Amino acid sequence: MKAALFVSPNVIEVKHDLPEPEFKEGILVKVKTTGFCATDVKTIKGLKKSNRPLPAAFGHEFSGVVVKTTINKYKEGDRVSVSPFCGCGHCVFCLGGEEQLCKSKTFFSGGSTSDYVAVNPMLANKAGFVMPADVTWEEGAMTEPLACVLLSLRSTGFKPGESVLVLGAGFMGMLHVLLAKSWGASRVMVSEPSKFRRETAVKFGADVLDPTTGVDVGEWARSLCGEGPNIIIAAAGTKPVADSAFKAAGLGTRIHLFGGMPTGTMIDVSADDIHYKRITLLGTSGFRSVDVQTAADMIKGHSIDLKPLVTHRFSVEEAQAAFEMAQQENALKVMMENADF
Ligand SMILES: [Zn+2]
Ligand SMILES: [Zn+2]
């Protein structure tokens, strides 16, 4: 089979003579569409350790067709989306509703820049769904990032009518905008230096600020929403963004550090602010199976429109060009299509 392989920092190669993954039980999926994730970008740039020995296929946001199955939930020919992992189901974290913290997660084989991936029965049952004909391959491939944002916003205790400030409107920041809007936020505010991203956020109904103009983000937000904002999402994983989240916090604000930061990043937190302003600090990464199922329901129910988030399309053969594009500020989600589908 063919696969785009991460070979060494910043280098991707496409190989055509690779063995298909070993399939025993669960489902074997022929991959149609794979999203380029910021985590893939970080890993390929060499900023994050690869989970697998190199060269290795990458990609974990995908949709495709079931070509073999041993489980009842799927039949051959089903169009499916499967998220990349699930918890063991029986540890304290899984039982306590914090499946994303499970230390015995199970993953699918390889990466979705391959023609085929093998999905074990537990993962196929918990983190996969059959896509109806009116759900596009690309929407299916965005289920996992939506699940991550569902866990993020759920963990803040978001309630309809609350105000949300998103710092950094890349793809994941923009997904927070869409989700907060669809859940009835009173106001969604975005601080983002890129003009393209600000203009896109405006189309999704957000109020926007260019933080490079020197305007104080917190004062700007409070001029729009009174005390608060209720929730601040630090969607970009940098120390300056985390610092500005604390600066922008008002009375009772819940700050969510969503963007993963380089290992060892330290932030300064004012103990006074935590105590007197009752600021709450949160973080999540990943998702739970319940978030995947909610994401699937939202996509199937067309209660959120993810399609405008796809800005660029490449074939898997063009993975290197897709990688370069995914680092550009005018890219939100870059998709790779399997051309010989
Ligand atoms: Zn991802
Ligand atoms: Zn577990």
C-alpha cells in the first residue's frame, strides 16, 4: 500500500510498496480523507517527540470506508469516521468520567496518511460512527478535533448566555468560536493577530481585536461584556497567550489553557487574583468517547457547520506541500485526500 511517511524533521516521503496493516478483528478502513493537525505539524517539525519509530505514517483525523469487519456495528462499504484513541474502560479515570487521562489507552494501527488503518473492536465501537450520505468525508475527518473542543468547553462548565474570549483563532480556536456560538454564548470575542483569521472569525459572529495594536485585551473584552469574560480560552499554546489570559481575566473568570505548550513552559499566576477575583485555571487535552459521540451527533444533526473551516486540499502524495501549507496563517484546516480511492 501507499503511505506518506514522516522520515526526519521537516521531511515527508511517499512510499508505494508498504505492507498493509495486520488485521485480525475490528474494522479495516480504507482511508479517504485525513486532516493535518497542529500536533502533526509540531511533531514533523521536530518540536514534539514522535510516538512511533521513524519513518512512520502520521495523521489521526480521518474518514474512510470499511473494507473488512468482524463487529456488528459496521458492515463492509460503510463510510466511517473513527477517532484515534479510547480509554481502557475500567481504570479510575475511565470510570470517573476522565477517560482522556486513562494510562492504558488503545490506538488504531499506524497513521491515516496510509491507504489502510486497522481499528481494534473496542476503539471501533467506542470512538467510531457510520457517516450518513449527507455528511462529507471532510466533516467526518473533523470529528476528533470537535470532540477535543467539546471536552474543553464542557470542562469550563459553560452555560448558555455566558461570554467567551478566545485567544488565538487558528483551527481549534475557531472551533471554540463555532461551538460557543451554537451553544448560545451571549458574546464570543476573539483576539488574533492574523487579518485573515480575524475576518473569518467575524463571519462566524465573533467580535475581534488585533492584539498587536496595543489595546488592552481585558479592557476591550469588558467594554463588550461587562464583568468577566466568563470564560477565556487560551487556544494558542504560547506563554505570551497564557500571560494575556491572566491579564484579561475579570471577576469569576474561568481560564482554560487549551493550546499545548512546549514542555517546561512556566507561567506567572497572581495568587491575589485567584483569591480575590475567584479566577479558576483549567486545562484539558484530548477527548473522551462521550465527546466523540456528541461530536458525531452534532455533525450528523448539522447543528454545527465545520465545512468553512477547510481552507486547503491536497492529495496524500502532496503531503510535503500540505505540511508547508498547514504552517501558514491563512490556513485553518488542511485536508489530504487519498487520490486512488
Ligand atoms: Zn488532532
Ligand atoms: Zn482507563
